[in-house]
Amino acid sequence: MQTLRLFCDVALHRSFSEAAQLHGISQSAASQRVHQLEEQLGVTLIDRSVRPLALTDAGKVLMREGRDIVQRYDALIQKLSQADGRVRGEVVVDAIYSAGIDLLVNLKEEFESVHPGIRLRVDYKRPEQVHDQVRTGQCDLGIVSYPHRWKDVSVVPLRDERMSVVCSPRHALAGGAVIHARELSNHSMVTFESGLPVGRAIRRYLKEHGSSPTITNMFDNIDTIKHAVSVTDDLTILPTRTVKREVESGTLASIQLEPELTRPMGVIGPKRSRSNGKSLSPAAQAFVEFLVEFLAPLSPGEGLGAGEKQKAIQA
């Protein structure tokens, strides 16, 4: 079963190295195991002469049927594990880069300590890729911003993240308590790429409030932006929660932004219908419940969307 699972990951990512990393083995070991599977079945599954790797006709059949076998096997293990009252299994989560890699690493460690029988795997992708992976069943759940823009997945709102101005402690604005958006016009700024929903929201907000800071650089993730402002005279606008640790340690400064700007975050999952019968595994459901609690609001100003903290995902 593990070899079949490995093949499905190789086929999905079109890469032995990526699949090997997911399984905690070397690339050569992954290639050898798939080769042994080919010998056992008497067919060639992967065309190794092209880059990226391509599936043969037999490989496509095994990919399609093999994924179903793996999913049914995992469902069986879940049912068996529930017999003794403990939840076991793996939860695959795709998250947008701007969710905060550092934050999600901490989340993974805490979740696995609370649920030692569940392995959590977090992969990072762009928003459209996260949505597509959830919609097609390539992952269990997705963590995204502005989740309600997609109608073909189920949504559990997590929180509306209050945004703050963030800069180096050496910046001229550091030490201030509140700053109005229009006061940013005379400063240089790094921000999110304009193709990201949060990037578009920030630009729209600045325009609406008559602010025109000089954009010096754009990135797709929070961690790179935090590093950029820590070593330059640029400022940025980030979710307040994501810089809490740096502010406490004195490596970054955070200033309340007025008028208030928030970014809605949510977890998306498969939308169940009578035709597809999709539902969350007990392990995935446990992660959703943990996620809602872990990402509870920091303060009254950083609340959950429409009071829906306890809303269950439509399984």
C-alpha cells in the first residue's frame, strides 16, 4: 500500500524528488520502489525519458484506480481506529504562502502533540492552486484568504485578520500607536503581489483613502516581506497576528492602521453532494476543529466572520 501511495504521489507531482520528500526517503529509493512495482505488475508506468515525467497509458490507469484504492484503504483504517476511540491517519493541507509559514509550522507541531495518531502535512501553493487541489480531491483541506469567492467548495470562516503597518524598530514611524492610511504616502513600501487577493485588497484600500506610498518590491508570502522590512527603511501592511512574535522580541514594530483593514481567512473543503458522496475523514474533521480554536481572535478587533466560529464544514 505504501508503494502504491508513493506511485500516486510521483504521478501527481510528476517528480520522484518531490514524492520522495513527502515520504521521507531518498530520490533513488523512490525510483527503485516504483521500478519494483513496475516489475511486479509487468508494465511500464512512467516514461522517464521526458521532463517532467509522464505517465504511460498503464500508469494513467493505475493513477486513477490507485488513488481510489488508497482512499478506500485510508477510510478503512479510520473506521478501525475509531473502534478504540482514537483518531489516526494523515491530513493533507494546502495553504497559501501568505498564510504565514512560521505560524503554520507552530500549528502543525501543536496539532500533532494533541493528536499523536494523526500526521499533518502542509504544502504551500498559490490561491488558485489550493482551490483546485481541494476541488479535485488532491488534498483534504485548504487554508486561504477571501474564501467565499469560490462557490464549489465548502467554507469554514476562521477569522478576519486585522492588518497593521509593520516596519523596522529603526523606522521613523516606529513607536507610534496609530497611523492613518493617508500618512503612508511619503514612505516606501513592500507588499504582496498584485495578483494575490490580499495584494489587490491593500491597493484598493490605499487608493480609497488617498494614500500613495512608493512600492519598492512585491512578494507572495509574509515571511519574505517581514525579512525585507526588517533590513530596510520600507514599511508594509500585514496581519497583526503574524508579527506578534517579532514585535515581542523587538525585531519588528507594529502600528495600528486606521481606518481598519481586515483580511478574511477560512478553511475550504470538498462540497458534498449526492453524486460525489465526498466527506471529511475523522482526522480531517479533527484538524478543522483544532484550526478554528487555534486561530481564535486575538482581540475584539480581530474577530471571526459573521460570528461563525462554530460553523461546521459541510461534509
